[in-house]
Amino acid sequence: MAMFDSSQIVMYRGTVTKFSYTNPHVYVYADVQKDGKTVNYRVEGSSPFALKEQGWSAKSLQVGETITIVAHPSKDNGNFGMLLSITKANGRTLQSGAQETGDVPQ
């Protein structure tokens, strides 16, 4: 958690490029617009076991699908963050179980 700014929350809409559902942490990579540029943004989630309790599975996300990421950003404003939730194009929201602190951008 030390590398993430838990006082800030960012939201990006993008396309999944990779979904790694393996121990010790789940990672989601998506091409998003950040500061006017397309970047490959990575979010780090909990373990697959912990996310399974939130309704996740290895098939929760597919490469090419559109998602909206809500995350605590990295402290250095890098292209990564700590996963709070992902909303799929069909409206289904996958929660990470992490505590949100700060206001979610609209």
C-alpha cells in the first residue's frame, strides 16, 4: 500500500489488454487515456482467493472488452494503481474488497 496514494481515487475507461489471475496478486492491464495519451495502465488487486470471495474468477475479464477502472493511483503518478473496482460494459461491477478513501471521480 505504501506505493499507492490512498487519499486519491482515479477512474479510467479502457480496453483490457491482459488479465493475470495468479498468486500472489491479480493484475489487470488496460489501454486507457491518461493526460491526453493512450497508456497501458496496470492495476494490482488482492489474491485470487480473496477476489473469489468478491465474485471474481479467472474468466471475469477478457482481452478486448471495455472496462472502467477505479483505483488508488501510484504516488509517483506512474501508469499503475491499486484496484478498487472494475465495471464492465454490461454494467456488472467487480469489487476488490479494498477500502475506498477519497471521492470517486464522476
